[in-house]
Amino acid sequence: MKSVRTALINIRRMPYKSLLAILIITLTFFLSYSFSLLTLGSEAILQHFESQPKVIAFFEIETEANQVKQIAETVQSYDFVKEVKVDSKQEALEYYQENQDNPLLLELVSADILPASLEISAISPSDLTKIKKNLQNFDEIDDVVLYKEVIDSLNQWTKSIRLIGLFTLASMTIVSLMVIATIVSFKISHKKRAISILRIIGAGSGYIITPFIYEGFIYGLTGSILGWAGMYAGFLYITPWLSQFLGQIIDLPLPWQFFALQLGLGSTIALFLGGAASIIAAKKFIKY
């Protein structure tokens, strides 16, 4: 406890430098906690779209309904096809009318000039390309649309965010280590005479540097808690918007266990970060 009190005294004696260290760590862990939420959300979005990919085949306009039905039955017989949904010309017209506000265009368009289509889902996303190739063999099919390209683009976008986030976090972690180490080094240097006196009266290296290690712990833990609080407050603020935008993909609000685990792991890392930076700074003074 004496070491903790000494660490608190060191912090109070140089409040501006201590505040700088806490602010840097707070920013680092705010980004870390936010990045973990972003990673969780992107994974949930990817899993959602990967579980619901479809191939859409559009028939030639003159294709008869019985031909559409026959091809649908043939496609359904493939062992890698999960489900086939037939959208008739009339259903295509109803969909068009629901999404068209221009009265003139509504009058001009009829079911006769719209194509029937098939919506095909695969047992595995890896079978989507195989389904597309098989559909292209039917002369009655005019065009085949595969939304796997959209998923691949989303996956690439998610990977880019991860790389940028990891680079940013690594940079901020290095900056945090350097700031804490510099501040603790300055404080140790400032107390160099007192440390020499402690050496003369027989104080060991562990006794001398322990308060500085606790000081690093305080910086790390305080920054972690403040960063988590800022992230959590921001998340609560945008939760209503996220519920409207991602309500069918992610169950919101997230369980409290996730945030508790997030804070626990983050604080453990913060303690290690603060302690390691203090040890790095104090190491060269152990020989004094």
C-alpha cells in the first residue's frame, strides 16, 4: 500500500504530465474497444450475407410458364441446391409496381414484357458458382446474376478495415508505451538524488522502482476505464440508429457479458502496458 500511496503522490506532483499519459492511453483504448465492436459487427454482417446468398436467373420474355416450371424442377434436383423460388411474370409486375412511383410508367408496363425469374439458394456458398454455370446452359435463360461478388467485395472491405484498425492500434500502443516511459523516466531522473540516498541506506532496486510500476498501472487502468466508458456511451447513443439499420442482422442491445469481458480483457492489457512501460523506463536506474 505504501508503494501505491507513493505512486499517487508522484502523479499529483506532476499532474499535467500524468494527465497527458492518461489521455494518450484513454484514446488508445477507446479506439481498441471501438475496433472490437466494429470487428464483431462486420463478422455478423458477413455471416448473415454468407448464409443467404442467391443466384437469380432471368428468363427470356417469351418463355412459357410450363418451361419455367420444368427448369425450376430440374435445378431443384441438383444435390448442391437448397431451394428454388419461382417468380412469375405477374409477380415481377407486382414487384415493379411496388417500387415505381411514376403513373405513366405504371400504365405502360405490363406482365407480358417482364421476365419470369428463379431465385436459387445453395447448400454452401462455394456452390454458387457451380449453380451459375449450370443455369447458363439453358437457352431459355437470358441472364444470371450472382450476388457472391457483392459478398466478396464486402469481405474485402472488412479485411481492409481490420488492417487499418490493427495498424492504428499498433501505432497508438507504441505511442502510449513511449509516452509513459518518457514521463516515468523524467520523474525518476527528477528524483535521482532521493534514489541515491535510498541506495546508500540499503534500499533494494525492487523497493525503489515499485512505486513507478504502480504509477504505470494507474495510468493504464485509468485510461482503459475512461476509454471503455467513452466507447460504451457512444454505443448507447447510436444503438437506436443501429437497431433500425442492422436490427435483422445483429441482436441489439448487445448482452452485458460482452462489455464486461471487453472491459476485463482491456484492463488486463492496460495494466501490462503501463507496467511494462514503467519497467522499461526504470530499468536503467536499477544499477544506481
